Amino acid sequence: MIRITLVSALLACAIVAPAFAASSAAGSAASCVGSMASSHTTSGGDNSQQNKVVLQAKDDAASFVASDGRIRGSRLEAALHYLREQNLQARVASDMQLAQAITAY
């Protein structure tokens, strides 16, 4: 659960930050990192299915990002499907935004 919360926070940062001017984007990113850290410390650990799906997709997500979307691994596909099924913000995000959030986590 905690990892989905963190991925959601990263996703929110990825969606919101481009809307700001360059000078305020740095502040927005710092704010997002702060909110992710506080959710991480207050939520506690959980080795649920959500954590497993996202963690297993990290390598596939990195390949997807590095190849500019040309390499789509099965674990990334499963994580994208799962995240969109579980999270409203993920439903409106692009595959690249979600992959970057998974990779950054």
C-alpha cells in the first residue's frame, strides 16, 4: 500500500509540475518529495500485492523510459494495468509518466 501511495505522489508531481513556470517547478517538486516522505513514514510497511507488482516492474519501467517507450515489458504492463485499476490519478497519466514514477521509486 505504501508503495502505491508513493507512486501516486510521484505521479501527482509529474502531472502538476509541467503546469508551473520553471521557477516554481523546483518548489513544486520539493513539495512533492516532502509529501512522499511523510506518507512513507506515517503509513508503515506493507508487503501487499500492490508493492509486489510495482517493485517487480522497476526494471521494465527503466527499460521503457530509456528506450523512449519502445521496450514494453510484461511486468510493466501488469503494473500499469494494476495502478490504473487502483488509482484515479494513474488513469489519466501517460504510460511514460507512470513508468518514470515507478523507476524513481
